[in-house]
Amino acid sequence: MKTSVIGFPRVGANRELKFASEKYFAGKITAEELQATARELRKNAWLLQKNAGIDFISSNDFSFYDNMLDTSFMLGVIPQRYKALCLSKLDTFFAMARGYQSDKGDVTALPMKKWFNTNYHYIVPEFDDSVDIQLDDTKAQEEYNEAKAHGVQTKVDVIGPYTFLKLSHFTGSKQLKDFSAKTAEAYKQLLANAKSWGAEWIQIDEPALVLDMTDEDKALFSDLYKIILENKQIKVLLQTYFGDVRDYYKELLSFDFDGIGLDFVEGKETLNLLKTGTKENCTLFAGVLCGKNIWKNNYAKTSALLETIQSNWKGEVAISTSCSLLHVPYTVKNEQKLDQNILKYFAFAEEKLTELSDLAANNQKAFAENKALFETERVAKNSDIASKIANLKKEDFVRQPAFAEREAIQKKEFQLPLFPTTTIGSFPQTQDVRANRSGFKKGTVSKEDYVKFNQKKIAECIALQEEIGLDVLVHGEFERNDMVEYFGENLDGYIFTQNAWVQSYGTRCVKPPVVWGDVSRRNPITVEWSKFAQSCADKNSKKPVKGMLTGPVTILNWSFPREDISLKESAYQIALAIREEVLDLEKAGIRIIQIDEAALKEKLPLRKEDWHSEYLDWAIPAFNLVHSGCKPQTQIHTHMCYSEFIPIIKNIDDMDADVITFEASRSNLEILKALKDNNFRTEVGPGVYDIHSPRVPSVEEIVNAVEKMKTYIPQSKLWINPDCGLKTRGETETVASLKNLVAAAKQVRN
Ligand code: GLN
Ligand code: ZN
């Protein structure tokens, strides 16, 4: 059997791309130096795959920021306001990704959204009326040639036109249908060009095929590919991932694809589909090796699955990852601290290459070792936690009294002005903050000094917010490296890697903790910090300081989960732990508690018919469980960001928080209409400016945003805040932005 990898991590084994890009943004290296780093990283990735014996290796899976943005460039989908900056190609690319502010111009970044059910974010393509589709495949060509120069024949990987168009925004008078034919022509040309470079295969990624499809969608796909495949001279692999293609399987088989890539890991229906139809002269790229987990594959199970697949497919079968390996860390080799007895269960991107080869070659020695790994239980069960979960009653998931009554009680309790202002939690994580934390971790900073330093930071942060005039304060999160890792470190059942970084967006990577065993809380986690912060505020403004927690669904979704118990069980374990923390904060006099659920939407099944049974039916109750024990006076906030949450707006209301803040500034406030249409009950703070960009929003801009919000949301329910935490921002721009935010709030109140 041949082996195939859909895509490989591009940040590098030690996040070299991140560091080089950030240096470039800071003007410390040149574009050419950045390009040189990128070339080196690509070379390493190709050679690693080649040496592992992978047959189908991708080129053009690299990106300086995001492959959707690369596709926008490949097709010339560049809105006029970015073209008008007259920057180099690379800088135009970064302007679209990150915004741009200088004397040459001032533009915000394009919106960013979560990529299907992952924590990777793509830049949403924008078609304005100036867009005239023109193929520019220099990136694909250069990277293909580069690989070839290293002796690696690659398949040229591109995101497909159907997925690209389906995820795009159309802001002018022209709509999708006005661009589809020319888009198809561009891909057709790309196929011809790739052939002329010497490529044998092109891999066209169409993950949007795993979403629900309407008849119109089906017609669009078919119209596009009729043009693209006409007289093709190159082999085409139509690659899907993140689920099954249940709405379109039969039709897919009718196209002249030389390869079809299907996901047998997340695609629950894929095997059943296979039994309904097959295709001769077409290679099935069977995605049986999970591209998202960190666990070793169970060879016995997978090879049994492969046998079933082979007996149902008439053509050749190649063994593939289920999605790009972009979603897993680079290599287990970078882990020096974890015990061998733990590491032996892990397989990251590099190790997954070996697994592919072992499986394809039926390597008996490897099979025997693998079998031994799965013969014994990995961890012992904690019966105490199990019985707590088994004894949960319906009432444990319902907060009393009902929302409206609480809202009235809280209005009296807090006496906040109209349009209360607040922030999402973190303040800039300056160099000294990081140094203090890492020194404490290494043991070079004593516990006492560590605490003292953070207290000083908190006191300054409270004073700063008081000076700026914010209404509900935060302590600033200086003790946290990451909103999930921090809680993981303080919960039993979690373990941590040193270097298991995964790209989240652009240059930003996350290092998800690993749920290793049953989860429980050892000791109070945030209480001392929050108490201290409130005591600072009590000396002056007496304003409430929000307690700041991460919710159970987000903790789980941003961890590498166990695969030996259900997600529901893991979520309830974490919920019980965070519930204890909420009740302790309340006891310590904290009157407002924010429970972030930034990642709630992330694991929502891609098919509507699976939403409730597979996810919402436990995810929303897990959140309810966390705060149902609170007093009516205690105000519960939650926060969400960067996802299309309009479809689950009702479920978000059912989380029964008192206030929700969320990202809105980069999505043109489209969520406001949905809030109105659904009679959203929870008070809301739609972010008024984008925190992923260093640009400072003007007072006028914020006033305009709020004025627009007021037309959709009753003013008694409207909060004013940035759209996410400020930890990645610099201090100067943060202070300037927040001053403008408060000034804008005052202006609107007047
Ligand atoms: N409270 C967190 C912060 O401000 C929330 C971060 C997030 O939503 N991603 O950093
Ligand atoms: Zn956020």
C-alpha cells in the first residue's frame, strides 16, 4: 500500500516560523531572511516525510499565515483597500492578515474564523466588486520546484474552489455566482500549469463537502468541476477531511477524479458510504490515521479497518492521515521531561509518518510492540469522581431564580451605568511578566518573589483601569501563560508537554495540555489572586473585579482529550472541578465571575443532525453545572470568540449566563441581527474593536459601532468591551484603545 500525508506542520519543530515572522513584523529581519527561514522549514518537512518512506507528499501546504489567505492571493481576491496600500506582495498579504497602520494607510485585518471543527483559524476571503479573478500560482510553482530540487516529487496541494467560495464573504453587489465560472477557469489553468512544471498529482482540498449540502451547493460543486476537469492532463486527488461526505458521495464518484480522499476517523458514515458505491481506476486515499490526536494508533484496529476498506473498494487503496498534520505537534523527540511510560503512548506529526509506513508495510515487529501497548489499562479509574457524576440530579444543572429575576436583582446590586465598560480579562503580557513566570517555573524566582511581583502587577493593573474609568475591572491574568494550560496545571489528571505546539492562527501557537486521567481539583486555583485584586479596588473605586475562569467545554476542547472515556464524561469531570472554584470565589467575596467558553463552538459537529446528540446535549449542561450553585446576586459572565456562533445562538442563551461578551468587530457586527431575531435574553458585550491588531480604534469608530449595536440590542442589555483578551497587545496601544473605549461609552451615554 502507498502512503499519503495531506499536509505537514509549517511552524517548524521549534516554532522557527513564528519567531522569524515576528522579527520581520518588528523590522528586525528582512523579507529575504524571512523567506530563507521558510525555505529551510519546508525542506526539513519534505525530507522528513521522504525519509519516512511517504509516497504522496504535499507541496504548497506551507503558509506564512494561512492557506485560505494564500488561496485568496492565488486567485486575486484582494479587496481594493489593501491594493490601495501599494505594498509588496508579502506585506499586502500580512496587511490582510493583521491589519496595517502607517502614514501610507490605515486598514483593519480581514475577519478570522475557526477552520471547521479545529482551533486553527483562517482568514475569511472577501470579494468586493473590484475583484477580477486572475490566477497567480507563483507560490505553488516555487514550492513545487523547491521540493523537486531537494529530490522530492510532490503533489501540489491547494484549497478547492468549492470550499473557498463557500467560506468567502461577498461585500459588493456581485455575489458568489458572479465569480464561480472565472474561479473554475483559474483552477483549470492551474491544473495545466502544474502539469507543465512536472507535477503528476494535484491535491484539491474540499473539506466543505463534509458540511450539510443544499441542492444549490451540489449544483455549484458540479458546475465548478465540470470546467476544472475538462481535458485535464494531470491526476487529481479530491481530498476531504473532518467528517464524511454523506450528502454527496454518489455524485463524487461520478467525476473524473484519479483519487478521492475520505476521512475514516471523524467521518462516522464513511465506511457505510463505501459499501454503497465504489470506483474503478481511482485510488481511495483512506484517512485512517488520525491527524488530530496525539495518541499512538492502534495498529490491530486500523489494519482490520483497512481490510474492510480494501474489500469494498475496487481501485487501489492508499493509506493516509485523516486530515493535515498541521493540527498536531511536530515531534515527540522534543519532549525530554515526560516519563518514557507516558511518551510511549504518544505519536506527533513525525511519529505518525512512521505509523503510516508501519501500517502500509505490515511491519510485524512494529505490530507486536504496538499490540503490547494496548493490552493493559493506561490509567486507573477514580471511583470517587465516577460516583459524583453518577449522582448528579436534574436540579444540579439549573440555576435559580430564573434569568429575569436575577437580572433585576443584579441591576440593584451593582448600580452600573448604562453601557457598562469592561475588558475580557488579560492585560498585556509584557517581558517582565513572562520572565517572572518562567523564572518561578525554573526555580530561579522564589514563590514569595513571584507572588509579590504579580501582586504589584495586579495593583498597577487595577489602578490603570480605575484611571481609565472602566466600570468592571479584571486582575489581568499575569499568572497565566494560557487560559487552558493554567487550569490544567492546577487540576489532577492533566499532564504537560514542553514543546507540543500547534498553530492556532498566523504566528500564534498553542500548547494544549493532555488529559491523561480522571480530572479533579486539588486546591483553590484563582481565589487568592482575585481576592487580592478586589482588595486593591476596595481601597479606591470599590468597583467590582471579575473572577476569571475558563469553562469546562473550552478546557476540554483545547486539551488533547482522552480516547478511552467519552468527551461527555471528561467534560463533567472538569465541570465539577470548576464548579468548586466558582463557589470558592463567591465565598471569598467575588461578586462577578467570568467563565470563558471561547472554544464552545469549536467541536460542534459539522452536521446539523449530529449537533444535539453528539455535543450540545452535554456541552451546555456542563457549563450550567459550573454556575448553578451561585447566589442570585452573583453575576456570571461568559466570553466567546472567533467562531460562527449564530447557528447555536439559542443554545448559548441556554447557558444561562447573565452577560456574554464576544468577538464581533472583525465580522461586521452580523451577529447583532441574529441576537435580535432570536430575542436573546442574556446581556451582551459585542466587541467594539479588534484586539488581534495593533491599531488603535478612534473614539468615533467605537461610537459608531455602539450606535449600530443599539439599533439591535436593548440599551439596558448592552456592554462595551474589546472583543477578546489583551495579552498579545503592547501596553501603549492598549491604554490608548481603552481610553477611547471609555470616552466613546461616555459620549453614547450623553
Ligand atoms: N479571559 C481570557 C483573556 O482575556 C479570554 C481569552 C480568549 O477568549 N481566548 O485572555
Ligand atoms: Zn476571546
